[in-house]
Amino acid sequence: MSHHYAARAYNNVAVDTTVESASPHKLVLMLYDAVLKQVRLSKIHMERAEIAQKATAISKAIRLIDQGLRLNLDMQKGGEIAAQLLALYDYCEQRLFHANLHNDVAALDEVTSLIEPLRSAWSAINPDGARSSGVTP
């Protein structure tokens, strides 16, 4: 994963100021956390009929996935796992677009249910003991 591009994506949505000092492993966790936070916020705004705020939160979640997670997959080193993550990120983006257009809370819940296990699995990895597989979500 390109630490520079992921850090820039994270900074672009102004989620946290500690990005520059984060390790690549920690940055992925921060990106997952930021996506989940924006999806939660969009759900709250949707339920309150706060259309502009909902759209902003969904747009931030999409940007985090697109520019922070999806864009930085190493398709050559990551092989089939990277391809599957790419498809999953594309699907999450589609569901977020759908949720925004149709005020679909279930679509937001679906994205959360797809991202949370990835976040948990990535969190369980010991970056000091793991070798690079080329798959950085």
C-alpha cells in the first residue's frame, strides 16, 4: 500500500491529525475506522432527514474507500485476495451511492457488516511478526 496516497486520502476528509506518523498497518485501521464512522454518521443524518449532512458523510466514506483502501491495493502482489478486496470495495461504494440516492438505511447497515469484519481481521494482524503479502486493504 502506498502510505503517501492513503495518508492523503485520510487527510482529505479531515478525520485525524495523526496520519503522518502512522505506520501503514495503523493507517489501514484508521481508514477502516473512518469509513465506519462516516457510515454511522450518514445513518444518523438519514434518520433525522438531514439530507446535506447525510450526503457529505456518505461522500467522505466513498472517498475513504476509493482513495484510501481501493486505490492502494497491490494487484500484482496481492493476487486473488487483492482482487476480492477490490470487488468488495467496489460493491461497498455502489451500496453507499444507492443509500444516498434512496435513503436506504439497510444499504448502510450492509456496508457496515462488510467493513467491520475486515477491520477486525486487520486489527488482529501483528505487523511486527507478519511478512508483507502485498495485500494491504
